[in-house]
Amino acid sequence: MHKTRLHGKAPDGAPGAISHAFAYELFSAVAFNGTRKRIFGRLVELAEVTAGDEVLDIGCGPGYLTSLAADAASPGGHAVGVDVSEPMIAQAQRTRANAHCSFQLGKAEALDQADASFDVVVSSLAVHHIPAEARAAAFAEMFRVLRPGGRVLIADFLPPKGKLGRRLVGATAGETMRDNPVERIAPMLADAGFEIRSTTQVSWFLHCVRADKPGAAE
């Protein structure tokens, strides 16, 4: 599916937003070819989500990772997904919202959540949608909303190295994904104050960075 067909018309002030939520959901299900639960379940494991955790999923899209994190945080915990796209939030609320999983509009670089209100922050395939000039602010916001000792897990698209693969990604998903600078995620997290714990590749296309906010968990 061509990027412009998938993204639709982005709202003002949110150039990376994806408007075609249902199409995105279908595209994801097909693209993962039956491996989506295993791959995103691995992200929840890397983030070490456990019962009782309060989890924030930034750039949640239709809420697939949010719902898995909510399941892992139960009983006693809760997961909140935020996304800048109204259609994505509407799709997530319609299909995945429940007593321990909720969704709301929000920008990664200007979160509405209170200081030190989460144990875990996760984000998958979303950082490359945040405008480059806003990414440092987004990582600073992740740091702000985490409690001392809290954990962050960022997973984003790892572009292929070969010319043919890069050409295909550029033609189907656009230059942003083809040239996605995932190697900058860890340094930007460190600049925001995080302690980097690990860098992991999940499947062939996800570059994952796990980091902690210094301090003892309360």
C-alpha cells in the first residue's frame, strides 16, 4: 500500500499522523503475516511490564501494543495509549479499550500526563513519525512522566542496508522510513537523562532500545 494512501491527509501541526486507521490495521495484520503477537509480545517482555504497572504507549496507533501491555500489567495495572491521530484513537477506543486499557489524543513532545505517573513507557514504530525537530522534546517528556527507576522501550523501523531493499522501502513507505536514523535513539535517550540498558533487534525490522530513569523505584 502506498504511503500517501495509508497516511491520508495529516492534520495541521502533526505532519507524521496517519489518518487511515482501519487501512493501517489491515495492512499491519497482513504485513506481519501471523507474527504480530509474537513480535509485539517480545517488546512487552523487553520492557519488563509486570502486574500492577502503569504503562504509557506513545504513538499507539490502533492500540495493539497498548492492549498487550495492559494484559501484562493486569491485575492491578493499566495501560494508556496516546496518539496524535484522531482516527487512530477512535479505532483503538472502538476495538481495544476496556477497564485496564484506555486511549487519548496526545503529542509525544507535549504529553498531558503528570510528572512521575508511569512505571513503563513504550513506543513502537512511532519515533520516525515525530518531526525531527520535536524528537528531543519527546524523549524529555518520556523522562518526565516516568517514575524514578521507570523503564522505557523504544522500537522503531530498521531500514534495510541493501540498495534493493532501501529502494523498495522508499517506494512503498517513503523516505522517512528508508532513511530512518535509528542509531540516534540511544544517544537521544541518554541526552534526556536515561541510562541505556540494551540495544536489541527484534525480527529483521525493529531496532529496540531499552533504558531506565535513574533512581529507586517507589
